[in-house]
Amino acid sequence: MATYLVGDIQGCLPDLKKLLAQAHFDPKHDHLWLAGDLVARGPESLETLRFVKALGNCAQMILGNHDLHLLAASNGFARLKPSDKTQAILDAPDSRELLHWLRHQPLLAEHPDFPLVMVHAGISPQWSLATARQQARRVEAILQSERYVWLLKNMYGDGPDFWQEELNELDQLRYTINSFTRMRFCDPNGRLDMQCKVDPGNPEAGSLIPWFEVKRSEPIKKTIIFGHWAALMGHQDEHCIGLDTGCVWGNSLTMLRWEDGQRFVTECPIY
């Protein structure tokens, strides 16, 4: 039995299948953890959803910003971007079943045996793991309830950019979604910046620093596995592992086997 962790697929199902073949992945014994953004700019978003859903209990996915955007678009609250290739999902005969399944996926998952926690973009430096867990469960509960339409309609916006217990319900939910699915840079005090998307060495970042370099209010004693930030081209330090290596941009798809740290990489075409 092995546990495999993989970055953003974004509809690049052929590349995921190449990695699984490299690793001799066996769904009867192994587990696959996916760091969100199953859909978007790759050629097979519909097929990717069907594939991961069919894996059943041997797959654990996390919701990413593109996954949430698809849910919002399916309810008429957002437009599909021209660069996204997700219309086929909305037109599919099993669309309702797939979107229902997607809506019931978590924002944060912790492995039951290993000290790892997976999110799409990161965990706010203002939060302890207990707070992150609590806020993830709040959003998930609404997404899985009759209130999901209200949340999808109102989740968009770059603010608030700083966590406070005094925030109203919607602001807390929006901050939570932004932290888990969109965050890259913060200011030195941990205030979120939702605009800058370059790599940390780029002068455009100015005084901003990656979220994982901001001093945390409380240490998280698990390895944070994340995706989302393709410009990093992967990242690893003593606290975090970033697995998005820009597959959909013509770079590569990366998968990590947790037990021995072996990485599996496949070069990807530009979609």
C-alpha cells in the first residue's frame, strides 16, 4: 500500500494516467490524494472528474478555485472563462451527479496515519491547524447543504484580507475560501494579497512574501501539501510541499509517494 500526492490536474488526464502507470498505482491497495483544480484549462476536464470519482475511496481530492468556479458557473453565478474547457461537464448526461459529488469534497483533508494535511493554495498564517480545520468544516457544511447556492453566489471578492473573529459570517466564509483556494502572497503581517501571481523572486512582488514564509501565529506540526502556485514550479521546505509544476502550461505534472519521498514526473504538452 502506498500514498501518492499529486498537484493540479486541470483536465490533463492523459498526464495523470502516465504518472500512475510509472508508479504502478493499484487502486485496490494504493491511495491517491489530489491537491485541487481537477478541472479547467486541460483537454479532458469531464473525463478527469469521472476518473477520480470512479476511484471511490482510494482517492481523496481537495477543492480548488477552478473547481469552485465550475460550481458557481453551473448555478449561473459566474461565466466560464474562454480558456477553460469545462462546458462539456455542464452538457454531460451525468453533469448533475458529477457536480453533486464535487460539491461534497473538502477544502482541507488530514491523513489518518501520516502527519500531512492537504489544501489547495495554503493555510492562512494567522490560523492554527485547529482554526483551519474548523473554518474548512464551516464552508464544507454549507456547500453540502441547501445554502450552497447562497454561498456560491456570494463567495467572490478579494476581501477581507485579514482574519478577525469579529467578521460577519459571509466575510469569514469568503476569507476562508480565499485562503484555502487562492492565496499566494501576504504582507509581512499576514495580510492576504489576491493580485500578485509571479514567482517569489520576481521584483513585481515587492515587499510581499509567500504565505509559507510568514511567521505563523501557531506552528502546524504536520506537513502542508498544496498546489495552485504554478510559478513556484514546485516547492519544499521543512513545513510545506508544493506540487503544482505547471502541467497545463506545458511544463510537467509531479506526483510524490509519501512513504519514501520518491517523485514521479512527466513532461506535458502545452494545452
